[in-house]
Amino acid sequence: MSKVNPAKFVREVRQEMEKVSWPTRKETMISTGMVLALVAVTATFFVFVDWVISTLIRIILGIA
């Protein structure tokens, strides 16, 4: 098992962090908006599918 040098680890982390490409505020806002829109579309889809399935089950069981 090799020894871990904390100073070397910190230097390597700093070097890697310099390579990171951080998104701009505008890119982050656009991505967030897209995620929220897709969540809303998906939620609406599943609400509709749930309503259709529950209606069909009520008709089949004669509850409606």
C-alpha cells in the first residue's frame, strides 16, 4: 500500500480544477429552464396516463 502525500494530493486537485470548464450564468439558467420544462411535460404526461388507466379500470370493474 502506497503512502498518500497530502501536499501532493492538494497540488493535483488544484491542477485538475484548472482544467474544469465552468458554465456561464446564462448557460446555467438555460439548462435549469430546460430541466424544469421537461419535468413539467413529463409530469403532465404521467398524470394523463394515470387518468386514462384509472378510467379504464373503473369501466372494466363497473365502478364508473
